[in-house]
Amino acid sequence: MGEYFLPILMVVALIGGIFTGYPVAFLLAGLGVVFCFLADIPVLFLGTVVSRIFTGTLANWLLLAVPLFVFMGLMLEKSGAAKKLLMSLERLFAGMRGGLAISVAVLGIVMAASTGIIGASVVLLGVLSLPVMLKQKYDKGLASGIICASGTLGILIPPSIMLVLVGDILQISVGDLFMGAMIPGLVLGALYIGYILGVAFLAPHKAPAGVVDVNDKRPLWLALASDLLAPVILIMGVLGSIIAGIATPTEAAAIGAAGTLILAAFSGELTYANVRDSVMETGKTTGMILFVAIGATCFSVIFKRVGGDVMIEDVVTTFASGPYGTLAVVMILIFILGFFLEWIEISYIVLPLFAPIIAGLDFGLDLTRDQQLTWFAILVAINLQTSFLTPPFGYALFYLKGIAPPGLTMGDIYRSIIPFVILQLIGLSLAISFPGLVLWLPKLVTG
């Protein structure tokens, strides 16, 4: 235990610092510098940190996709396409028990495939559907849970900002990650819808059939077709260009950003105020991600230097038995870390430590190293969805609370996510048990 005193102290200091509310990016970098002196590491060693920051982060062409995807998501929200589609989906499921909740789940899937902005998705779904669901006497837990869970699908279903960063961290194809995440993301969406149908059947009072008040005189088929057209074209333009090999993820992100501008122009929402607000928010979000990446680089380099990577490997090998036992221990550790850390910190700090361990295991699946890392990366992405929902730092919960009516307490929201976290863990178990859910599409397209 004595040999691991400093890495354990670094982890404890990080978790304790997070509870103080101090910005995580500065906390990570500061702890790296402090422990550099505590461990009596030569100050010149910090020069390697600076080199990694410039060559691995700031000069990385792939990471240009991050602000472009962020801008795409924000402009899509301002275009009004999501609101129109929700109204059409409400008409489609009108008179069906749980119909409005199913509409929210379907819209969450469509939005996730159009934008990877979790905060924007949860807030938009909450603003559009929560007051209506509560008015229709939906159970507060079901209404809150489906909004939070559906809003977090954007971290998994491509184009996902997290998958772009993970691809860069693990040095594997982002296109393969996008393709590998599609089926698991749809499976999670199907699990949510199945849960809603189950609640509607077993406890009809929790998911009543509502009356839709929509001033849309178009035939339903025409309304659905026209409201789905723009998101589908956008999705095909971004994902289709990557899968077909026409564009890199960065170029596809530029296609998506341009597409949302065109969509906003057609809907009459391409105003100076909307573009200005989207650019400002894009700058803030991108700056936050990059600052965390810089801080995490400093923290992780010093953490490895004081023996943190050896400590993690010893913990995993001590509690694990066989390849799948090792994978289970890693998934449990990541799940627990999700209670305290954001996906960005986990990705930059934990993945470089765990990936070599997983890559060296033989699961008997006859996979190449890149295929095994792709499978592992998607498992981590499914796992990290829970980090948005689990207290005390489940950001989706706070996004929803920020726009919820006074009658919906934080306790209600905390309780609401329990079944959806269980559903996410079921989805994770399916992806572990059936690797083909992740690897079938990449193998089909790229061989």
C-alpha cells in the first residue's frame, strides 16, 4: 500500500476537489503540478506535458470536428425542426397509453443522430414535453426519467462528440466507432420504449392516453414525412459521407454545420441573433472540453509517473479472473467513477490506463487489436451514459431541474432515473454478451 500512497492521494484529492465546486480543468492541471513537486519529479519533466498538449490536442486536425458538431447541434435546436417533429409524433401516437412518452423517446433518438449536445437535448425535450406530460397526469418519475434518458442518447448514437475524442485517445477509426455505436444506441432506445409500453400495460394510470392539441391541418403522413425529411437528410449527409468513405469525421462535421445553416434558413430562423448565440455557446463548450483535455493530460502524465498505471493494473488483476472478469472489473470501476467525474475526465484519464489491459486480453472472439478496442470503446460509451444520470453529479438531472416546474423536486428526478440506469446496464450487458451488436456493421462496411 505504501508504494501506491501518492497515486491514491491523487485520486482522493481529485474527488475531494470536485466536491468543492472548483473548475475541474484547473483542478486537474493544478493537482498534476502539485504532485510533481510532492513526488520530487524534476520540473523539466513538465515540459513533456506541454509537448503532449500541443501535439496531441491543440494541433490535432480530428478535434476540429468537436466545435463543428457542437455548432450543428445548437443550430438544429434553433431551427425549430425538433419541435415540429415532436408535434407530429404526438399526433401519430395520440390516444395510445404512453404515446407522449414514446414520442419523447423517438425524438431523443432522432436528435441524438442529429446532434451530440446532451444539455441542449435534455433542455429541449423538457421544455417541449414535460409540462404537457404533467398536464396529462403522467407519473412524474416516468416523465422525468424518459426525458433525461432520451436526452443522453447523444453521447452514444453518432455523430457523438465523445466518440470523436475516444477515437483520438485510443488511436482507432472514428468512422468504425460511429458505425459500431449505431445498433447499441438503437437497442437502448428500444429498451426505453419497451419499458414505457410495459408501464402503460401494468400501471395505466402512470402513462395515460392523452388528447393532442395541435393546430396542424396537414395529413398525418405528410406532416411526419416533411418533419422527418430535414433530420434524415442531415443524418445521411453526416454519417453517410463517413460510412461511404467520402469524408473524414472532421469534413463530415463541416457538412453537418453547413446543413443546419441551410435548414435554419428554410425555416426562417437564420437570424443574426441565433447564429451569434450558437457561435458563442460553441466557443464556451469547445473551450471547456479543450481545457479539461489540457488539465487531464497534465494530471494523467504525473499520475503515471508516480505509479498510478501500475496501481490500476494491480487492482484489476487482483479482483479479476479471466478476460471477461477483467472486463467486468473495468466496467464496474468506470461506472463508479461516473458518479463523480464527467465523461471527458474519465475518457482522458482512465481510457489510456485501461485500453492496453483490454487490448492484451484474449476473449476468444478472433478480433484484431483495433476491433477489440472499438468494442471496448463502445462498451465504455454505453457505460458513461449513466454518468449523466447518476447522482451526485448527473448533469442531465440538473439540466432538467433547471427548467422543471416547482412541483417537481430533485428527489423526484433522482428516483426517476433508477429504472433507466438499470435499462442502460442491461444494454451494456447485451453489448458485452453479443459483440456482434457493436462489430457487425463496421465489419460489413470496412471488412
